[in-house]
Amino acid sequence: MTNKEFVRFCEKALGKNVRYMWGTYGQTVTSSLIDSKARQYPAHYDAAYQAELRGLIGKGIGCDCTGMIKWFLWTGGDIEKAPKYDGATDTSASGWYNRAKVRGEIDAIPERPGLIVSKKGHCGVYVGNGDVIECAKGEFGNGVVRTKLTDRAWEKWCECVYIDYQAEEAVNEIPYRTARVKIDSPAYATMNKKQKIGKIFKKDEITYLGDVGKMSAVIYPTRRTAKIAFVEKAMIVV
């Protein structure tokens, strides 16, 4: 599974009816789940919160911060599947950093979607462009929420050792320039000027793409759309 799939999974989790439940990982809320977690972690399940959760039985999902990462791993990235516990990959909020081979301090976090960010007792997923998706309960809401990286005092970042982080494809922008023609000029479909397809007027603003021999490739406006054509290089004013 890849970091891009991880980010897509987290984005989908935002749309699910999730409530923060300490010790859970994307499980359907049931009476037995509430009872077992309340026995296991009584400090996180007072009577009022148990009552609130019971209103979500059969229609809500329980998860905690590190559980959101396990939810992805233990469903193979399919958010519609029920997660299957895997002891080999089970860890705490800080455990992801301890297991990581690629990691660092938060002030040096790279622009790499799908990284895990953490601080003492809590973790989230950096999804790019300064955003974090995390499962939390508090000032930012209850459940899976989107926050800014700067909203919390995150301390560390790391790659999840069980996820394949793919390099971002470089996008090379071509520096096209605006141009005009010296005089009204014929536009051709081919460089040999055998097929005339229109006329470029002196008043037209055109996009200059480059030269091929004695011809220049341009994009010029028509009544309905814009077309790519060739025009004599000598006619171009860039």
C-alpha cells in the first residue's frame, strides 16, 4: 500500500460517522465494544460518554488517533471493510516514530503526503499543503477531523514503515510566451504550408509555442475556440 492510498483513505474517513473511542481502530460501535473498552480504559469512558456512544450503536464507527492508521493497514486500504486485528503492526501513537526508518523533527518535515506526525500521546497524518487529518476529541471536534499542521505543537514526523512512499512526479512547466503577428497572416495545419486552416490577425493575442525551421507553432483564437497552428516565423513578434 502506498502513501497516496493512505491519504485517500484518510480523506474518505472524514466523511464517515466516526467518534473518538480510546483503544479502537475503525470498528462499528456496538454495546459490547463500549462495555469492553469502558472496562479496559475506564478513565476515557465515563457514564455520560458511554451514553452518548450508545446512541451510535450500529451506525457509528469507533476509532482513536493511532487507530486511524491501523484502520488503513488492517483493511488493506478498503474503508468499507471491517478491520482485522494484526498484532505485528499494532503500536501506540509514539510507536510509529520508534519503528520508522525515515523520521525527523517537525521543523524539518518534508512536503510528503502520508507522513505520520506525532507528539506525546497523540498522532495524525500529514496529507499535504499544511493539512493534517487526525482522529481526535476536543477543540477541533469529535472523530476524524482536518486541522492545520500549525494547530498543534507536533514534535516529530515519520514514514510509516508498513507503507510504500512514492516519489512525487516532477511537473515541468513550459514557459510559453504571448506574441502577435506583424501583419494578418495565414495559419497552417502543417509546416509545409499545404493546408491553410485560417487566418491570424494582427490584433490577435496569440501564444507562442516555439520554432520549427522557418515556421513557428502558435495557439491562436477563433470565434468558437483556440487552435494550434503553424505560421511563418518571420511574421512573429514575441
